[in-house]
Amino acid sequence: MKAELKVERILYATDFLESSRLALDYAVAFADHFHAPLVMVHALELSNTAQEAELTTSLPSVSRITAQERLNKLAIGVSRLGLDVEAHLEDGFPPEVVLGAVRRFGADLLVLGTHGIHRGLTHLLIGSNTEKMLLASACPTLTVGAHVLAGVDLHLHMSEIVYFSDFTPEAAAAAPYALFYGREFGVPVNVCHLLPAAPELDETSRGKMAQAYCESLKQALGSSVSVGSRVGAGTDF
């Protein structure tokens, strides 16, 4: 790999929904595995009424007090597990607050819950705020779906990592992280390559696409890694 990957600080963003509660299990498990501090962030969007009340009284609104209490409760629960945790309640639009916190705290991993739904096999809604953060985060992001089982073991055990690629440079950029976590947890990385079902992609075009992808992989993984390509009738590579 070109640069040494690390997980020394984990940022967990919560909106207090059940999907975020599921994500907390994984944030805690990763923090335990890497012996990394866990930074918890909640973005508070006050109603106009609550804002006016705070300006008038110079006191925190009920909404702010309630959010702080809920965040503190989560942090206390994590600290009882022996982990280093800090909690931050910040005003603002959730994507801006969370992405700013990623940069400010120097997070190596961002953990988010999703509360989207499937609409057919080709479309997935993961929540507009989550999508904004996922696409713009300066660090790798772990999203935990709403259908993931709760109560993950604190000492996280993995059996396999699946890395999906569509032969694009963006997919190649994810390869070092798949290998990093595979090595870190001592599990195999299963690589699945997906080619678009386009009639104009003949054997020659597929070969050129695979070759370009291999060059992107070499740049992502470093010159010490040998990467070859072979595309047959299917999507194997």
C-alpha cells in the first residue's frame, strides 16, 4: 500500500433513531478492537420556537437539554465498557456538523446508521443526510443498515469481507481498505467484479476496461503489489 492505514480515532454520528443505535454497536466494537477513542456527535436542529426561547431567556431549551441528556446517557453506557469516549452536541445541519467534526477530530473512521428503504433491485435510499456524508467524508465510512442484527459482540468477529468493484478508479480506491480490514481481522477478502450489462462491451472493450482498472489498482495499492487482469465471458477478474 502507498500509505499506512490506521484507525486511531472513530467518530460516531447519532440522530437517536433505532438505526443509529444499531450503528453504535459496531462503532463500539471497532473502537474496542483498535483501542481507539470514540467521539460521539449529535447535530442539533432547534425549531424556531426553541431558538426564540433560548434568545429570550438565555437558557437552554427543553430540546437542547433532552438531546444532551440522551447523548450523555449513550456516552456513559460506552464508558462503562472501559472505552475512551467523549460526547459533543453541536448546532447545525447534520451533514455539515458531522463532516466538520471528521476534520476537526481527525477521525480515521466515521460510523453512521441508515434508515432508508429499498425501492426495487436497482435503487436504494439510505437517507439524504447519510448520503451527503457518505459521499463527502474525508475518511472511510461504515454504514450500518436498518436490518442488521443488534447486539453485536464487543469483541468483533468477522468471517469474510466482500469487496465489490465496477472497474472504475473509485472502486480501485476502496481496495486498500478492504485488504487492510482483511489483514487486521485475519479473514479472507472475497472480490466481486461487476461489469455493466451493455451490449457495446465486447471482449476487447472488457479487456481494455480491466487493464485500466488494474492500473488504478496498482496506484492505489502501491508498486510492490502485483496486479494482473483477465476477463472472460463472465465478470471474473
